Amino acid sequence: MSGRIPSPFSTGFFTAWGMLYRAILIVIVFGFMHFAGWREHTSFITGTISGGYKDILGMAYFIFYAMTVFVAPVLIPAAWVMFIFERWPGESARNS
């Protein structure tokens, strides 16, 4: 692999760059939702249903919050490990 950074649209799903890009995307989307004020619409968690589209905004906010807390922190170290293993000389490099 060359030393340049690949495009986010050309990386595979289970590649180091792909995992890193997806973690960054999750955090950015959650940040936009948070700054847009979608946190106010999460009242459905306690059983208070406001009705309409606001519950859907609250569900989307909650899903991205959970992904930001549970998924993104796992994807970043996984990408680091994959970066290391991609550059680690394997058995075929030692035998030749």
C-alpha cells in the first residue's frame, strides 16, 4: 500500500482507513445532531411521547449517541491495530 491517504469513498468496509473514516463520520453526524438541538426530543426514553416527527428525531439522536459512545471508540483502536498489522512484515517477507 502506498503512503498516501485514500479517499473515504474508495475504502473498503473492513479496512483500517474504512474503520477510521466511519468512526469520524459517526462523531461528526452526532455533533451536528447535538448542535441542532435534537437532544430535546429524546423524551420517549422515559415514556413521554410527544408525537409526530419529534420522536423520530429523538430516536435518531439516541441511535447516533449510542454509536458515538459504543462503536466509534472501538473502531479507532481497531483501525490502529490494522494499520500496524498491514505494515508488519509477515512470514512471507522473512522467508524470501
